[in-house]
Amino acid sequence: MEASTEEPLSPAQMDIDPADPTPAPAPATAETSDTPIAGPPTTTTAERPLGPDGKPISKSAHKKLLKLQRLAETREQWKADKKRKLKEKKQRDREEREAAAAASTGTNKRKKDDGEDEEDGTQDDEEEQEGEDGQPAGKKLKQKQPGAGAALPTATAGVKRVVEDITLILDCGFDDKMHDKAPPPVPFLLPREIVSMSSQLTRCYAFNRAAPRQFKLAVTSLNGRLLARFQNGLSNHHLHWKGITFSDSEYEVTDENRGKLVYLTADSEDTVEDLVPGTSYIIGGIVDRNRYKSLCYNKATAQNIRTAKLPIGDYIKMSSRFVLTTNQVVEIMLKYLECRDWKQAFIAVIPPRKQPVVKPATAKEGADDNDGEKESSVEDGDT
């Protein structure tokens, strides 16, 4: 082993006072330093908040909670940035459409001046300037581009709509029965079942508004977390809806109107044969993953209200247990109101992936029907 040829540093070079007997500290290294290398902060069990079971939540749940809290602090700025970017995008799209229209007009004009295909060029120019429906080309081009809400139906202009004397009451009095597993909610975070229910109510309104034959809609018991979802998460857009009423209290049941109320529930022994004018049909507005059995039926029985179920078992035999959402029940009833054919209404609304088997007309009554009815829980609004 060769000896080192480097000379040791003098006290002056080491910035040490020769009169000070205290030795200089050794430079910190990964091997000699007692200070741990910086890493992600760790928390003890005592520092974590308690979960619904009264025990501290896990590390991963705590990290997710901290992330959501950071998002809550920057939420307003995020919304402002999103609004600004959307405005800028609309401006860019408008400029691109104007540039495309100007370029197309200039091309057609040059063709006409040069005498090349003058007739076709003139026809193209007219089609560019005005569409078949008499609207400017820019507006027509905008309509061809589907937006983010393309899945929801839109009202078609010029179609005459009729509001039937039938009321659909969406009973949202199950706020306390919709929850999420973890983590504990932060101010703007609500259980997924609450969010899903708000989306279903939005779809109910959209489909009814676009239908040629419409129901009178009423939402009752809209309070608690579901109301907070509409007020905060959806910016109170339900206040601008037309042809629908909202109430924070439950629907009224009196001796005078009791005979005109029908609560739709799959647990009923009676079946809806037709939609009767002057009747109010109540649909349970709940997303519970089928946890609560006979929930709507028991509520209607306690209120001495008639119950009935949609005749899905008379026309379609499901290959597995199938539960319809609240908006699907409304869509089926709207379709029946339009075509007066339950089988056609069921086939039009039930997702194709469920692969329903249409029963022949001769098998409407029999043992197979009972099996189909037992397998299908359709009117509680559960998912």
C-alpha cells in the first residue's frame, strides 16, 4: 500500500485557532452522520385522525386526506384557471372557424374568377355561407362538434311537447343511508353515492325536458348532503331548471290525495299496467348498492300508500339479478308514455350488456314470469 504524498492542512488553512484545544468536528458523511437522510414525512398512529370505526386511519388514507385538503385550499384558484382556459379555448376555436370560412370563401372566389368549375364553385360558396337549415356556416359547424355533455339528451327545436297530468315524485329522503367507506370527507368531498344520486337527478330532468311527452317532476326531501352537492359542487344549477319543483320536506300524504299516490317498488305484489292521469308515482331516490332490502316498500306500507312495480318480468327475462337506477326508471316511463309499449320501453333503456331475453307474447303469464320478477329489483332506484 502506497503512502499518501499529500501534506496535512495547517490550522490556518483549516480555519482553526491554534490556541483553542477543541478539535475540529469531522465533516458529516452518510456513514458518520447521525442525522437521517431527508425523506417523506412519517406520522405516528397518534397523529392520524380517527376513522368511522373510532380507530386511526391508515397511512395511505391519511396521505390521501392530506392531498384532498391541499386541493381544497387551491380549489378556488383552480376553478378560476379552468374558467380562463375555457374562455381562451372558445376564442381560439372562434378564430379558427372564421379563418377556415374566409379561406374557403377566397378559394371559391378564385375559382369563379378563373372560370374553373364556376357552377360548382358558386354552389359550394352558397352552402358555406348558409346551411340547409338557414343558419350561418359557423353555427352549423359548431353543432357538428359534440361536446362533453353529448350523452345527455337535448331538446329539439320545433318539436311540440305535451306535459301529461302525471307527476313523478323523486323521494330523496334517504340521505343518511348513502355513504362512502373511506377516507373521512373534507369540506367539499361527499360520498360517491351522494354524487351518483345528484347525477341521476340531473339525468332525470334532462330526459324529461327533451321528451315529446313529459311528466310533471317533483323532488322532495332535498336536504343534507345531497342539497350541499347541488349548492356547492354543481353551483346551484338546479335553480334554473324549468318544469320541476324542489322541496326540502317530504311529500305530503293526506286522506284526500292518498288514493292518487303509488310508490314504485320491486317488492310490491301489484304491477303497473298503465300510467293513469291524475296519479303521482313516487320513485325512491337512493344509491345504496342494494344494501337495504324492501326499504321503499316498508316506507310506503307505513304511510298506507299503494305500491306497484313495473312489469319488467312480463316482457323480459333477465339472465341475472338486475337493479335499475332512478334515472333508468324515469327513462322507461318516459319511453312508455311516448310509445305505450312496455316491452319496447324496456328494450330501449336497459343496457345491451345485460343481454335481456325478450319473452314471447304467449309466455306473458306462467312460471317463467315469476322467476323473472324475483330476479329483477327495478323500481327502488338502487344501483
